[in-house]
Amino acid sequence: MDMLKDKIKEEGIVLSDSVLKVDSFLNHQVDPQLMVEIGKEFSKRFADKGITKILTIESSGIAPSVLTGLQLGVPVVFARKRKSLTLTNDLLTASVHSFTKGETNEISVSNKYVNENDVVLIIDDFLANGQAALGLVDIVQQAQAKIAGIGIVIEKGFQEGGKILRDKGLQVESLAIVSSLENGIVSFATDNNEEVVK
Ligand code: 5GP
């Protein structure tokens, strides 16, 4: 997705060889027009899957998920990272180790909003080691719902998450795949595996 790659090239900040900061359009400030295009692209890639629900994790997965839900005409559920006084009954939970924060959170979703009749598209902002996505997969399986696939805005192809999920037979669609952040430079893997360097 060229618009996304351009935005990463222009505004992404390489914090280390493994962490990319995109606070100006995804993780803090949000670019609504980019989210509209992301929503269109995910809905195109998963168009024929019979999706009934999108599941993401707070907070940065919510914007791309809502715009995808708008395109597909389905509701969006986000897993909570913190215990909520109002989210108490019939919780589906999974343990997720955060790559960026270095802490483990119990994420939770009410079984009122994901159940055995659902075909679920999982969406997240980044894919690194796959822990967040695996936690969401776990929750969908506990709900006995079907998984349509996983939509990722930015996959870091040099970390293991993509391989783990694809090896499970899951369809993972990433809109930008970063192949390296070494020396402060963002390189992308393209469809034919060539690299475009910033
Ligand atoms: P994983 O669970 O796949 O190891 O990591 C994915 C989660 O960690 C995402 O939900 C995202 O919030 C965060 N994350 C992982 N790598 C990065 C990164 O390079 N930049 C940012 N901004 N977030 C990241």
C-alpha cells in the first residue's frame, strides 16, 4: 500500500533496530484519510470471507479496525488491556506479553460480543513477535468462533510473528512489511522481495 509506505518513509522514526515510531499517524495522532484507505484495503483483501465481526486490541488497533468495519458493514470489538469495573461478566481472557512495554497483560473480551456464530477478522497496528495476535486468536477460539484472517497495518518481517501465524495456516495480510530498521533506515519487503530503501 503505497500511501502507507510513503507515510512511514516521511514520518516514521526509527527508535532502534527493532522499534519504529509512527506516533504522527497511527499510535498517538491518527490520520483519518489514511485510515479510510486502510479500511478499504483490508475490506478488499478479506471481501469474500463472510466476516461478521472485527476483533482488535486497544488502543492503536481501534482506528484501522473501525474504518474496516465501516467498509465491511460489521461491528468492531476491542480487547481491553486493563480490568474494567463495567467489564465483569463472562470474560474471555488471554495473557499477552507486550514487545514494546516489556510487561504481560491479561486482555479480555466479553463473550456477549464474540460467539460461535461469528467469523472474525483480527486487526492490529503492528506485528512483531505475534503475541498480541496470538492472544486474540486464543480469545476467538475460546468463543468457538471462526477466524477469517489477520490484518496488520505494519509487519516487521524480521521478527517471528508473521511466520508463527502463517505456519498455523492463518491468512495474514500486512499492508506494509518492513524488512529492516538497521542503521536508522526503513527498508520494505515488496511483493517480489526486492527492497526499497528510504
Ligand atoms: P507482538 O505482540 O507482535 O510482539 O507486538 C505487537 C504489538 O506491540 C502491537 O500491538 C504494537 O502495539 C506493539 N509494537 C510492536 N512493535 C512495534 C513497533 O516497532 N512500533 C510500535 N509503535 N509498536 C510496536
